[in-house]
Amino acid sequence: MAFVFVRHKVNDYTAWKAAFDGFIDKRRAGGEKSYQILHPDDDPNNLLLLFAWDNLSNARAFMASPDLKEAMDKAGVLEPPETYFLEEYDRGKVEKQSGSQS
């Protein structure tokens, strides 16, 4: 699985989220599988986005598309995004084992 991590600041989260949701068909067609939107607890307009993508080639093409740039401008993105293309090494869960104390 391929991932894309993006950080950028927006003018207003609610307006940005409406534009983000309105772009879902293009995101899906580009190969996006899922997303998470996070922010530092003291800065709700500083967005940290993690996307799962079908492959890195499609992710790179989508992130470089003029349509995305135009949509980001309309959505109130205030600065060029920091973008990282990632491949997963490992994944796990940390759960309490049965019979353990605590």
C-alpha cells in the first residue's frame, strides 16, 4: 500500500472541508483509497493529512495535477503543501494481552 502525507495551512477548516468533500470523485478516480485528517490540538487550520493510495505512481500524478492545485487555491489553502510519498514497512496493534495485569 502506498501513502501520501500532506501538511498545509488553510484559511478556514469548514470551508476547506466542504471543498475537499466536493473533490472526492476526482480523488477516487486518481487512486485514493482512504484518508485521515488531523491537526495539532492548538491549531485547527494547520492540517496533517494521511492518504492511502492504490500506488505511488498514481499518487504522484494526482498530487502534481493542475486540477488539484486549482481546487486547493479555491479551498483556501494558504501555502504550498509539504508532501511526502510513503511506502509501508510494517503495521501492528498494541493491545493488552489476555491474562496480563494492568
